[in-house]
Amino acid sequence: MYVESNVLTEIYEKHKVWLEIVQTFSVNKETAKDVVSEMYINVQLHVQNKGADVYYNKNEINYYFIYICLRNLVYDLKRKEKKVTYTSIDSLHLEQQDDDYLEKPDGYDKLKAIADNNYGYDDVRAFTNR
């Protein structure tokens, strides 16, 4: 719809302001870009599905509506980050390599010989016993 496109265009005019607002929530610049992009999607969905009015006094974008949307997106992100656990690689038990282990030759040498000598299909079948 044209109406939603017009709303998003007007909201986008303040893109730098939205990035600055998100960065005030202790979010780095790259994450702020992601959050603001997500906000555009949320606003579009609110306008399309719920008929939300994002204007204040019928002629300017409601900063408070956008602020709340951005704040909620950042809170959701931080909540999800709390659930992520990290394991130190130093605490992992790594298997020691056995010095006595010898790898058995596989078909690689046979395939390399085939490729190097440009054998035909019948030659390959005879060479691989198939």
C-alpha cells in the first residue's frame, strides 16, 4: 500500500536519530543498524495489520512510538543474549594425538594416478578391480 510506504519514508528521514537512540541503550553501531532495520519491519506490520497511527498531531512522526519500539527490540535482544552460554576452549578436554597411529593409505593415491595418467573408463574399471 502507498500509505505504509509513505510512513516508512517519513520515518527513514530520521534514520540517524534512530541509530543514535539505539546506541544510547549500550548497543554497538552494527547492532544498532540491525535493531533499526527490525524497527522498520515492526512499524510496517503495526500499520498494515493493526492500523496503528504513527503520527503525532496528524503531521509528524510520533517519536515516542518509535522510541518504545526501539527500546523493546533492544530489551528483547539483551534478554536473548542472557540465554547464550559460552564455553572456554581451555576448559575442553582435547584428545591427545597418538604418535604411534599411522593412517592407512586410501583410494586417493589410486585416483591421483588415474587423473595423472588420463586413463579411460575401461582402464579405471580394471585398475580399481570393478
